[in-house]
Amino acid sequence: MENNLNEQILDKLTKVCLCNAIPRIKIKNAIRNGALTVEEIKKVTGSGSGGCSGKRCTPKIQDLINTYLEKQWE
Ligand code: FES
């Protein structure tokens, strides 16, 4: 329970896409809503369109998808 709460707080504070200030919670919610490719997530969340053109956030988004598919979080 406490770990879950800490995870939720960190999800709100941690930016996956630094250029566009997109928090991890937004990426996770997109995945939960069925966006299971990096391209879909970029389209839904607006990540990947910043100054680095997704160079920094694309691997992090892919990691979140992979982790979700391995059922490490619901
Ligand atoms: S970190 Fe996402 S576009 Fe640069």
C-alpha cells in the first residue's frame, strides 16, 4: 500500500519526456488505455515532439510498455 502510494507520487513527479514535461503517469495511463506502441503513446500524450525529437524519451516509453506487458504493474 505504502509502496503503491510512493509509486503513484513518483509517477506524477517523474518526467518521461523532459522536452514537453510529460509525467510518467500520463504515459502509464495511455498504456492502460490501450496505446501499446511508442508511436501511439507519442500521438496520445504529445511526448516525443520536443527539441530532442524523442531521442531521450523514446527508450523510456518503450521500457514502460515492456514492463507493462510483463505485468509488473497494473
Ligand atoms: S524528451 Fe521527449 S521529445 Fe525530448
